[in-house]
Amino acid sequence: MKKQPNVFCVLVDGNRAKPGKDMHSRLKAFDTLGKENISFKEVITSASSTLMSFAGIITGRFAYGLFPCFFDFSNHRFKEDNYFRRFKKAGYNVQSQVFYNTNRLYFQDEINARQIKDRTKWFNHDEMFEEFKFLVNNNWDKKKPNFIFCHAGFYENGDKLVSDIVNFLKDKRLYDDSIFILSSDHGYIDYGKFHYLGWLLHPKVHSLYVDEDTLKTNLVIHLPKSISNIKHKVINNPVCVIDIFETVLDYLNINRNIKIGNIPKRAISFKDLIEKNDQKIIKKANNRLIRSDTRYLLQNYNQTSIRNKFYKLIRGEKRTNFYKLKKGKEIHIKHPSLYEKKQYKKFKNFLRKVEKESRGHIITGIDYLYKRSKLSKLKNNKIGIYNFSNKILIRYLKDKLSKNNKVRVLCAKKIKNKHQDFDFILFVVNNSDFFHYISILEFCKKKGIKTLLFNLGLNEIKYGKYAFWNDIYNQVFVMNKTHSFILKMALLAILTGIKIESWISLRSNKNCYLPV
């Protein structure tokens, strides 16, 4: 039996589909490799942040409904069924390296991420290349097909890294007969020529936007002759990054039946798009709806995008808008035609459907967390729940706790006026900096009111009055020891501005309040 082809995947962090002059602009390598391989011009991510996007990539799901929040994801590690397990079960030797420690730790068990002594290490492009060579030279299995995965950072010389990797594989005579994938996990804000002015127009971090710059990304695939006769093709139809491994396994005839709770798989193999020129296949790809998000279901600041080739729906914190997509631009539809009204309804119905799927899966996850938390053991108490966090979670806790306790959901004013009617006040804290909790918690502390604080993972936490400033201080003065004093002061001002902007946004976020 002939051995399966080797697979090499280089995933570049935060590389937008649009050319430019910053580190997040489309690498020229996508165009260089695209001239002689399969090039995709309309690639959409399922999330504008790295951890969410990667979780979607390796599971074939829209990232939004996989976890309740980042806390659950980071503390329980990644335990969901995924494509890497399929490669392993098919006999592949899976080896990986990740440029950044956080991702390296989260996914280490699933992707066999190579561990290093310095856990704070962030590889530059030369070090990343050395890591790639190490995997091929030292962790290679001659008896098995190999799957080498490399998650690279956003580097000033990213093109050199890709070129070095491709040339290295060609010198080792591994490139031609292997599947080689070059992609990026998500895009990035384009601040433009006047970077700091652009930053003022987009003050939030990149992962809080669902515009074309953050959602459109890149993909080029090289296929060996053993599995395809298509050497070069340009595909202008939309695909999603969650489709990549679905397609590779399709080419390799490996089982793709990944089970994750009750969430249906949303990845679609684009093998037929590559191999055929069927108009029905093209039309189906153009009209397929793809969901992208900025945060998980129980987190705030979430914006959702539903899009296909022609239209895009954006559900934000305050309103839902519908856009026409033309030449990479979003054109806001203010006076829709009859056809556009039908399209809008189609998009809204799809959003409701996938939202229902996500909630069902997440509630199952919350049940798991609740049964293991201190909250599940509370009985015969009079409990006041502070009405600020995530309305889905507050409603869930109210219903659960009411079975054995007397429970009311209270605003800050009622806590101050009615606190004597309760045994304690429960706070579900949706951010590590205690935005919007400081004032009422200080009041409770002053009055001697008993409080219980839990994070979104339903673990009890301690209140830190100066967590807001400590977080900024650690980022500026601890994590960046080599910066000059002037640069540190500038970073301090910028991060403070981001925190204040986040505070304002969080205050008006409807997801924070349960209607009572």
C-alpha cells in the first residue's frame, strides 16, 4: 500500500488579505506561491482573534459556540474532537511548533506542540525557521506519513520565513510530493498611512472588529500529483478557514466525522471547487453563509458577521446592519429593494439557527461548570444577583439557584437600598479589571455586606481594586523590559485609553443586563 503524502501547514498570525506596508499586510509569499499553486482570493475567518479562529480551524465549527468564554478555553485546555486526531488515527506522525507560548500550551496535547525551556519565548522569524527545521530533521518518522504544523507570528520579514521553509523542503526533496498549505488565521485592522490617526479611529484591539480587514485572510495550497492533476488555479469563490483540513482529509480519504456535542459541522470541503468547473458548485459556494465573531457566547463586546459573496449582516452591541459587498468594500443598505429584503430575512434566519445551536452547546458546558462550583451547593439562602455581566448567564444562575434559594436580580441602587434583605450579594465578574464593579464592591466592603465573586468559569475569585492599573503596569513595565522610559510612557497612555474606551463600551452593552 502506497504511503499517504506528507502534509506541511504554515499558519501566519494576523495577516490581512490586503497589501500594505505594516507587519499585518498580505505577505507577498501568497502571490509568489499562488502563481504556481491553488490560490484563494476570498478567504473568511470564523473569528477575528487567534485562539477562537484556531479552535474553529481544527474543529470545522464556527468558533463562537465552542466555549462559554476564553476562561473555560484556557483552563480546561482543548479537549474537543478535532482534525488533528483524525490525522493521528490515520497513522500520521503529527508534529507542531507555535510561535507564542499561550497557543503552544492550549493546544499542546492535540497538535504535539514541541515544548521549550523558556515558556515566555516568542519566536522571531529566524527562530521559527530553526524550529521548523528541527521538527523535520529530528521529529520526522520515515515509516509514517508526516504532518508538520507551524503557527508563525506576524513578522516584518514574514516573506523570508516562508521562502526559507519552501526552499528547505525543496532541498530535502519533500515539497513536490507533499501537500503544502500557507494560510493566515485572521486579518487585522488597517490603520493606514497615518498610523496613529488610524489608531484613534479604531481604538479597540484588532479582535473586536468584524470589518473586511479583520475577517478576510489568505490561503494558498500546493497539491502533489499523487492526489490531484490541478497544478494551478485561482478560486474567487468564498471559502472559510475552517474548511482547510476538511478539504485535506477529503483528498486523503480520511474519516472527517468529527463529533462535538450537538453542534453540527460547518466546514465544507472545497475539493470540488478545485477539481471541477461546475456552475452549480460555484453558485453554492457563492451563496453559502459564513459566520464570524469577535468573542464567545458569554463574553461581552461580541460582534457577529454573517456573509456570503454578495452580502454581509453585522450584529453589533446596539444594532444590526445589512451591507452589499462590492470590490472589497461594505456598502450600507439603507433603502433595501424587495430582493435585498428577502436576503436580509435569509441572513437573519440563519443567524437565529446557528445562535440556537451555540446556546444549546454552551448551556451544556455551563451545566458542567455549575455542578462543580460552590454555587450548586447553596441552599436556603436569600441571594441578590448583581445585574451586570452576561444576561444569558445571569438568567441561567437565577433559574438554577432559585430551586433551593430565594433569589432576586438587583441593580446597584437596589443593592444599596435593600442589601439587608439578603444573606449575600452574588457578583458574576465578566472582566479581570472589575469594570463597573468597583463602586458597588467598595460600598459592600464599607457596609460589611457579604459578597461572593465568581468569574465566567464559575470559579470563586478575589476582588482587586487596582487590577485595572496592575494589568497596564504589567504589560508596559514587566512584559516589555527593554523599552525606553519615553516609549513606556507612551504605551501607558495608549493602554489607559483602551481601558477607558472599553469601560465606556461595556457600560452600554445590552448583553450585560438581564431585563427585570
